[in-house]
Amino acid sequence: MDFLMSGLAACGACVFTNPLEVVKTRMQLQGELQAPGTYQRHYRNVFHAFITIGKVDGLAALQKGLAPALLYQFLMNGIRLGTYGLAEAGGYLHTAEGTHSPARSAAAGAMAGVMGAYLGSPIYMVKTHLQAQAASEIAVGHQYKHQGMFQALTEIGQKHGLVGLWRGALGGLPRVIIGSSTQLCTFSSTKDLLSQWEIFSPQSWKLALVAAMVSGIAVVLAMAPFDVACTRLYNQPTDAQGKNRVPKFSATSYSASAPLLGTKDVGIMKGQTGHQLLKVTQAPGWSPILLGTQS
């Protein structure tokens, strides 16, 4: 029941945050492997991106990739929050003296996140492809032209097999390890600290809300560079063998790699504002498990 409730809670948040995920994905793909000033900026900021997508692609485009996003959230967070909740209920996150252990929380969060993210990797890849698809005048990154989640999964599976479906999975693990450990550790630590200070009652929803907001900000600051790299790895075009086909550079075009490496145009932090809004609203405090309800 813990796994089911965790997955459903994440899906509920996903319905409202998916437009932010669409904006974040496109901002992260914008200017991929191009030097600053050499490409057209279709999306100047989060708010401009919302307006641009709504005008050109239509309002429905802000919910692109919703089906795989819901499925991924159910799989990933059902496993991640469910496993972490079991570890917390079993007392594994506390020391022998009964105090909360940030190190154990971080380790448990990382392990739980890796399991969920790896199993859901094909869904996340397709979600990225669908959210990147746009009208030619505002398109960024490679355009896969999928017709839907099942069609995309079937096509990739038929062309490249299971290896193709899990393309980019290992590259996405650092993102999940950093993000999940930071989020769950910060949430538990903040919640424990606020309880000790007796700012809110132990069962108050305000306690979970404040802890969720703090953890949401922390996870974005820690995970943003890895998230940009993950999005670009998943969305890269492939060759006949299903391997990533990366553009080649000459020695004189070294600066073109700056957005990926983060040395110019703060490329590794692209989409951070949208990511912050996304993670604050999808923080673990809204999971029934971490809110302390019983299954």
C-alpha cells in the first residue's frame, strides 16, 4: 500500500507540474553544443517560454508527454518513496541513540532513487522526446516526431531492442543519486529539526509543507547540472546501432561545447527556474507516507 500511495501522490502533482517540465526540457535543449550568440533564443525565460509555446504550439502542448510523465512518476516515486518510507518506518534512518542520521537518509534516498529511475528510464526517455517536439519555428534539440508513448516505445524496441530502450539510463543515474539523496535527506532533516524546535505540531501539515519547500530548493541547486546533461543525453539522435550520434567539432569550434560543459551561458544550470518551481511542487512532503499517514 505504501508503494501505491506514493505513486498516486506523485501522479497527482505531475498533472499540475507537467507544463513546467515541458518548459524546463526545452530551455535545457536550447543552444545545445552551440556557442552563445550563434543560435536563436526561442525561450528567454520561464514565463516567455510558457507564452511562446502557448502561442505557437497551442495550450495543449504545455501538457505534452503527460502520459509517460504520469507513468514514470508512478513507477519512479512509487518505488523511491515507498522504499524510503519502509526504511524510515523500520528505524534504519536513525542512530542507536534515536537521532536522525543525515548520512543514512542520503544513502537510503540514493539507493531508492536509483532503483526507481533505472526501471523507469525508457519511459523518461520517451517523455523527453515528446516534450521536446515542437513546431519548426520554435524547435530546439533533435526532433523525434513520435506519435505517442506506446508508438515510441514500440518503434525504439523494434529498431534497437532492450539496449535501445535503456539508452542513457546510466548517464541519468548521477542525476537521480544526487537529487534523490539530497531531497529525501533534506526533507527528513528539516522536518526533524522543526519538530525539535516545536515550531509546528508533529502532525501539522505545515511541518511537511515547510520541509518540502526547503528540500525542493536544495535538490534543484544540487541536481540542475546533472539534469541538463541527462536531458541532452536522452534526446540526442542515434545511429543505425542505436548509439548516441554526437556532433563532431574542430579545434577552432571548441567554444561550441560550452553550453554542455557549463563554461559559457551558464549552460549547466539551464532551466533552473522552471526546475525549482517543479521540484518545490513535487517535493516528497505531499506523499502520504512522508506525511505520516498509515496505510
